[in-house]
Amino acid sequence: MSGPVVVGLDGSPAGMTAAWWAAREAVDRQLPLLLFHSWTTQPLDVPAAREALGKQQYGGRALQQAETELLHRYPGLALTTELASAPAAEALLDLSGTAALLVLGSRGHGSTASFLLGSISLHVLGRAQCPAVTVRAGDPAVEDGWEHPAATDHDEVVVGVEAPGPAADALLDLAFTTAEPRGMRVRAVRALPLASLVPYPHTMAAGRPDSRHQAEERMRLAAALAPWREKFPGVPVVEQVSTGPAAAVLLYAAAHSGLVVVGRRRHPSHLTWKLGPVAHAALHHAPCPVAVVPHD
């Protein structure tokens, strides 16, 4: 990957949590970090003092505070800030053309793991040209300031492999690149729909998945992972092939993950965007940051 790690900072707690995750990722990858704020697209729940200071002053202070905190934690980090008047979604999509990674904050929903994703986040996630990551406020898998270290039991990067092959390479690249410097495992998850067992009706009658079919899929998954094992020999890998709805299989596997990686197909028109059901499920219910990776 080349280009900076870009984080959209809006002055909210979720934005700051995203900035901490992005800073760690930039340090691990030895990439610069860009803190971006659109002063024309600020959340409705920012402090009322913004009216007195002015939107631009509020945005400038949010960037300055984040810059000070992050450089105190990571003094060698190459960090720049950008205060812009362009709408946030438009500007972030433009930045995604040259970024290695785009990071967005997302408010947590009560005491559950659900995300509250606004229209800006969904719009950017569905059209970004680079991998985009959502991080919710107070995520236990994320270091958030000096007093909130990341939980130690979130020690896997879970990547959903829809079909082993070239389309999965972009997802596996992100998964292994993130896992290596953090000393995490990669769990590659392949979900087999029940419909795939139709050629083996005797196993359906017996109420169990077909072992031969699963063995074949495990071999395909292992073959897809072989080049990545060789490229990242220090990263432990778990291969998981399970039968059931893809979203449910992925979320079950992600119970103790530090990052979930899902894919999104690129679209020929820049005016269209779509996130599939698995990506939606991960974004709203995974107990950790979620990366959406565009692929062909």
C-alpha cells in the first residue's frame, strides 16, 4: 500500500477513537497520517460553543487537539491536518483516490455492539476507492487515549472469503498487513450456503453437512492462503469453513476479533454504490472495527 492513512475527524468521541486507531495503523505501516475535518459537515451533537467560535474555529481546534494527543503518543508519526469547506463525503471520496486507507468514526448504539452509521459513512463506504474502516466510539478493541488501552483478547483479524480466487486477494492483503505488526492471527472464514449441499441429498436427509464437499472447499481455501502464508510466515492462520448464512458465520467467528475484513464489488458508475448484506451485518454488529475493501 502507498499513500497516507486518512481519518475523517468531526470532533465527536467516535472520530477521536477512529483517529487513535488510524494513528496506530499509520505507525505500523510506516505511512503518514492525514487528519481531515470538514467544517461545513459537523455533527449535530457537537458542543454549543461552536456557535460562538464559528464552525471553522471549532474544526481547527478539533484538529489541533487530536494532533497534539496523537503526536504525544507517537512522536515519530508524520502527521498533517486539513480543514476544508467541501462536504465531508465528497472530500473523503476524493482523498480515497490516493489514500492507502480511509478511517471513519461511528457512534456506538447503547450497550450493544451495533453501529449507528449515518448517510455520510454509508455513502463513503460504498464508493471509496481504497479500503475504508469504521471504528465506533469506545471500542474495546481499540486503544483510545492513554487511559484506555486495547483489550488483549481481541487477537484475530477475521476476513470473510466469499470465493477463493483473485477477488479475495485485496481482502487478504489488508488482513495480513494489519495482523503482522500487531502480532495477531488471521482467521479466514468461508461460509457454505445450505443450497451448496443439494448435490448430496443423503447428507441433507441425515441432517449433517457433506464432509467431502467441505473438504474440497477447505482445500480451495488453503490454496488461496498459501501465497499469503509464504509472504507473512510469522502470522498464524486459521482456516474456517462453515455451513450457514454468510453473515451469521462471519459474526460468530468475529466474537474476539480486533478487525473484521469484508469485501465490496466496485461499480462502473461513480454515481452508484451498494454494500452487500454481509458487509451491512458486519458494519452494524461486529464487536470491533470493520474494513470494507473494494475489489473487482
